[in-house]
Amino acid sequence: MESANQNIEFEVKKQVNADLNNRKDPSGDALDNLSEHQGKLERYQGALDKFIAEQKSFTEQQTTLQSQVDKKGKQWEAENARELKFDDGNFDCPTCKRPLEEEGIEQEKEKMITDFKEDKQTSLASINREGKALAEQRDQIKSQKVKLDSRIADGAKLIKEQVAKVKEMQSEVNKTVGQEVATENPETTLKNALDGHKVYQDNIKEVAKIKKSIPEVKPIDVSELKSKKEEVQKELNEVKALIASQDQITKADDRVAELKSQQKKLAQEIATIEKQEYQAQQFTIAKVTAVEQRVNSMFDQVLFKMFDKQVNGQEVETCICTYKGVDWNDVNTAGKIKAGLDIINTLCKHYGATAPVMIDGAESITEIPTTDSQQIRLIVEKGTKELIVR
């Protein structure tokens, strides 16, 4: 019956509204039309403003991308024009700092040229790839902007037409304003109509009787069910946590296996590098040994030690002069004089030139070796107060 009364209320309200609408202010339709078209105009203008903002953003993005494309073009031209220039000073031996042999210089040049070309090609390819990506972004923005320009033009046209309609509607409203019509309260009219509706009033009385005859129903206690539900939910959460923990253990095991595989691979790579390092070290020792033998063969008294063994067993490059197996710093004055004269004799023979030799402290040595150069011996004698030249 309540459903029947709802249907009655709907039909009566519909009839009341229809009667009231037939007697409403004649300017109402014109105002409704004006309000509708004004709403459309506001929506159109809001959409157009949004499109214009997007157009401005697209223009800024297009300008920025074009600037970046131009910059990449200049960067590519500069990189393409880059050339390799050789400096003679760069072709010295890293050990003794002497100029390399001609064959070594050519090999070094070929290596530098090859590395330069590969580096240049890689750089040009990278610049070209980045420039193409920027150009594609610019073209996409340009295409979107063209579509947006078309929509803005259509929107402006639509707004122009809507403005004309609003003006027309405003004119109609101005014509109908001032005409008076008697009005009624819709709620009062609806209440009066329902009060006089016999079926509606009979249904209300019948519903009241039925409600009185229905016994009061006590609410069902579901607290125990809620408690069981909470226990089940707790167990479910524990199972989920256990599953998640098991997944983490599995992932950890997989990661450990992966790291062990990487460790094995890295260990192999380290062994290979250490082997190469050892071979390079042996080559350096052999080269320095050959240089040492060649240099020492030119001297009669002194020897040059070209590498030294450290406490950890590693051999490092050096250049120490020795006399009869004793380092220069530990040799006495007589030994230093003899070693120095031996070095001077060797250098004079090698370069084919001689010059007078000044021997200071000559009184400390009993037998001075002979030299191809003139010797000027400086001797300190007891009791002599003036310089004597003999």
C-alpha cells in the first residue's frame, strides 16, 4: 500500500506541476532559454580558454625542442670538424723519458688515430641519435598544435554563434518582463490535492493498522559471530604473512645463486687480468734488464741498478749508481771520485768530446785513474795558506 501511495503521490504531483506550469509567468520560458544558452556560452568559453593555454604550452615546447635540435646540429658539426693533431713531446718513453724509436712512434700514432676515429664515430652517432629523438618530439608537438589550432578556430566560431543566440534570447526576455500572473505555492497545492484523494487516505489508514498488528522483533545478537570472524581473519593474516615470508626466502636464495654466479665470473676475469698484469710486469723487467746490461757494458768501474725489489717482493723501476756493489750514497770519497771519473770517461767516449775535469778533495785518493780529459786536482795540504798552482 505504501508503494501504491507513492505512485499516487507521483501522479498527483505531476498533475499539480502541470497545472502550475500552464499558469506561470510568460517570461519564464524566455528566461529558461536565456539561462540555457548563457550556460552553453560559459562552457564554450571555458573550453576555448583551456585550448588557448594548451596552444601556448605547445608553442613553448616546440620552440625549446627546435633550439635543442639546432644545438645538436652545431654540436655534430663541431665534432665532425674535430681533427687529431700530434705533439712530438707526447712520444717519449714512459720509463726513461727518452724519445721512442721511429717504429714505436708510428705504432703509437696508428693506435691514437684508430682510437680517435672510433671515439669520433661513437660521439657522432650519439649526437645524431639524440638529435633525431628531439626532432621527432618537435614534430609530434607541431602535429598536435595544428590540430589544436583547428579546434580553437572552430571554438571561436561556435562562441560567436552562441553570443548571437544569447543576445536574441535577451531580447525576448526584455519583451515579456512585466507581465503579471497569479501564483500558488506548489507544496500547499499538492497537500490539498492529496488530502482530498480518497484512495490515498484509505491506504494511509490501512498501513497504520498493519504496523500496529506487527509484533516487535528483538535484534539478533551477532557478537559471537563477529568474534569468530575476527579469529578466522587473524589466522588468515598469519597464513598470508607466512606465504610472503616464504616468497622472500625463495627470492633471497635466487639472489644468492645469482651473486655466486657473478662472483665466479668476476674471479675468472680477475685471474685473467692478473695474468696479463704479470706478463706486462715480466716484459717491463726484461726490458729494463736489457737496458741495464747495455748501459753497464759501457762502464769499467760503475754499474747502474735499473730496478729494485721491495719488501713485498714486487720489483719497481729505479736508477741507482753503484761502485763495486755499493750504492753511491754509501761509497767513501775516494770511491765517489773513481766512480765519477769512470762515468766522465764513458760519456766522453760516447759523445766524442772532452773537457777539463775538476777533482775536489784529490788528497783523499792515493791512485787517481787516468782520463782522456785534462785533470785539475784540488789538494788540501797542511800549513799551506795560499792557493798554489803546479
